[in-house]
Amino acid sequence: MRSNTRKIINRAVIYILAALIVIYVLAPYLWLIISSISTKADLLKVPLNWIPRKPTLENYYTILAGTSSSTTDAASQFKYALANSAVVAISVTALSMVVGLLAAYAFARMRFRFKKPSFYLILLTQMVPPIALIIPMYMLLLKFNMMDKKISLIIVYLSLVLPFVIWIMKGYLASIPVELEESARIDGCSRMKSFVRIILPLASPGLAATTIFAFIIAWNEFFYALNFTSTIRAKTLPVVITEFSSKHGADYIMTSTGGVIASLPPVLLALVFQKYIIAGLTAGAIKG
């Protein structure tokens, strides 16, 4: 009886802790959604209405239609910033996955001089704070007339995402038994053919997880975009969202609306590829 009671108590404690964690994680996002469909009267009312009396989608129409309002001009720039973010994030993700996967394969399978120092040097770039690189990067972009251009953001973001992809995929590829590749080589496959036919299918969970994380890093980056862009020609979503303000102060409703829209691509990607993400993150914990 005591053991059963103890199991019930332990399970109840686990469920309560899990519920508290879920509430802690989801409550800010839920409030972001509520704020985006509220009016200023609902948000300024005392006591606060947690559920708006008259929910409205007018904020989404304003921000997606690109109509400038009396409170902010950022709404007219939002759809262009959305396109800029999509171009930059997709380009960075695609390039970093292609180059990073090949580099990770080389570090995991091949033998060459200065292999370890080269890999540690790549990891070292992840430890340098962005604030230490902002001035030299700014001077280089200014010298080559590359300020306020999407291609500049793509190049800069690659310096952030590419080392991450190499680091993650190198460890994942190293966990794949080399005997499978050697068997394919014995059967007549070249190194590239065995890489495409054997390694890539086995690495698909890790590829999916790494791709999503790479996309999220490029999509959410704010510091470099803020300093290297000045017009809507290259501004990204994180920068434009911070510009929702008026002469009366920050427009929290439009900021919340922009935040919800900006969060949708990473959230949808995570939901669609959830199975692969979980498999990719847990693969290293299982020996097979």
C-alpha cells in the first residue's frame, strides 16, 4: 500500500511540475496572441480583461495589407520586412546546410592535417560575442559598399549558422556506423554515392532538426540586422517590429501582432517536423 501511495504521489508531483512548466512557457505566447486581437480599450482597462470583449482581426489586416495607420508607419513596411526575412533565412539555411553537411562529413570521416585544430577553430567562432565583431564587420561592409543589402546579411548570418551546423552534424554523422559506408564502397559505390545513398537517409532526423534550428537562428537574428540595415530594402522582421511606436509611445498591440506573425514560420516548421526533431535530438542517447 505504501509503495502504491508513493507512486501515486510521485506521479502527481511530476504532472503538477509538468503543468507548471507548460504554463510558464506558453503563458507569454498566449498573452501575445490575446494582445494581438485586442483593442487599446481592452488592454488599458482596469481591472484588466484577460479575454477581450470584442476580439478583432483588424490589426492583422492592417499589418499584412501594408496600410499605414496614424499610430505607426512600420505597418506599411511589415510585408517587405517579412519578404526580406524569408529570403535571408531560407538562403542562409540552404547554404549552411549544403556546405556545413559536407564539411561535417569531412571532419567525421576523413583524415587530413590539422583536422582537430581546424574543428576547434570553427567552434571558437561560436564563443566570440557579436559585440566584439560588430565594428570590424561594419567597416568591411562599408568599405565594399555592402551596407543595407540582403546579401550582406546572408554573408554575416552564415558566419553564425555555418559553425553551428558543422558542429551538430559532425557529431551526428560520427554516430553512424562506418561499416555501413564501407560495405557500400566494397559493392562498388564511390564515396559520394555512398554518402548520398547511405549517409543522407540515415542522417535525415539530424538533418531535419539542424535545418530547423539553423532557420530559427537566421530568422530571429536582430543585432546585426539592426546595425547593418537602414531602409526597407534590407530590414528584417525583428528590426521592423521594434519600430512600432507613435508620438504617444510604443504601440504594444501592433508589436504583439507582428510578434505573432513572426513566430508562425518557426512554430509551423517545428510542428510539421516534430517527429524528426525528437528523433534527431535523442539519437545520440541510443547505441545501436
